[in-house]
Amino acid sequence: MLLGGVSETYTNLVTTVFSSTIAAKAWLASAALVLAVVQVTTAARIYGRLSFLPERGLAISRVHRWSGRLAFLLTLPVFFHCVTILGFQTPDTRVAVHALVGTFFYGVFAAKVLIVRDRSLPGWALPTAGLTLASTLGLLWLTSSLWYFTTVRFGF
Amino acid sequence: MGRGWIPVLVGAVVVVSTFALAQAQIFEPSLPAASAAAGGDVYRGETVFQRECAACHGARGEGGGVGPRLSGAEVDAATVTAAVQRGRGVMPAGLVSGREEADVVVYVVSISTP
């Protein structure tokens, strides 16, 4: 009963802003995806690509770090709802793919964070981890938010 | 084993932990008895409700001018099932059926419970 109360409190909190918990997840994941695009773009600039961006200096690094932190925070409510309330489900292909990829998301995230801090690793390790993480988030968005916006409704 | 394996190992541990947490489903809500008896899934039902019912009943079942308020209305599963299958007022019969019907009935009962 106590655990059920946690879920109810979460739902009540979320629906003060969004129409439903599903809508909340769709929009939070979309915001995280936008920040992931910022992550990939700024990372590419840091690696000397995308020269149309203003500079390779401190500003780009700051934008990269803070967009990553914010994206991570935005995924936490989604994680809480998906993992602790809905659990691992496979009723159809879309949900099965979403559940499987979602299971790997924070594992890839943890690996990426460790790779960032280890300068002894080969140069390809960090871009590979970063792109894998962004791709994972993209796939999660395609199998949840895009489905919600196109199948259920496009609104808060 | 070189240090390069550490991120992979930690990542693997996080993946396994996430899967275990998802399997445990620790915060699964306790549904009203009537909802459990209907055999549907409240979260799938929420999706069906948003797609098929919210236009008339409001996004949170608060009523939307065309459809009556369902939130807090204390309707039971049998009443909702009858309305879905036979229609009521301007609401056509059979908007949803099968699993979607069971799911949306559970959801409506859950939001109708004060």
C-alpha cells in the first residue's frame, strides 16, 4: 500500500503540469533529445568538426557539459516511471524494443561518463560512447515520444 | 585485463541492475478491486483514453462539454463496460474493443475513484 502511494503521489505531481504521465514522459524525452543533439553538435565542434560554430574554447565545453547534465536530469522522471512503475514489458514490438533499449540506456551513460574521465583510453572510445548514447536516446524517443505524438495526441 | 574494460563492466552492471529493477516493478500501484477484476492494464488504458475518449471527456476525464465528467464520478467497471459496448448519448458503441476495452475500463475506474 505504501509503495502504491509513491506511484500515486508521482502521478498526482506530474498531472499538475501535464495531462498524463505518458504525456510528461513524451515531452521530457523530447527535451532530452534536443539536448542530446546539442551534445553531439558541441562534441563535434570540440573535436574540430563543424567549423561554422563560433569557437572551440571554453564556451563550447561549458555548453556541452551543462546540456549533458540537464539532459540526464530530464531523463530521471522518465526512468522512474518506466522502470519502477511500468517495468519490463513486451506486449508488442514497439514496447519490446523500447524496453530492451531502455534497459541499456543508463549502462551506456555510465560507461560514457567513465570514458570521459579516463584519458588513457584510445581516441575513438569517447566519440563512440557518446554517439552510442545519443543513438540510444534517439531510438527510445522514436519508440515512445514519436509514437505518442503521432498515435495518441500532440499536446501537453 | 586493462583499464579499458572498467567502463564496459560498470555499464554492464548498470544494465543488469536496471533490468532487475524493472522486473521488480517496485512501485506498481495497487488498483481498486473493480479495476483488477476487469483484467486490463491501467497504463495502456490511459493511452487508449487519451486517443479515443479525451476529446469529449477531457484529457484528465474532467468532462469536456460533450462527454460527462469521469474523474471522481465513482463509476464501476460494469457501468463503463456497458457504456463502451452499447454507447451512451452521443457516444457511439464499440469505440474500442478487446484488450483496449479492458484497459480503458480499468483506467476510467481508476480515475473515477475519489
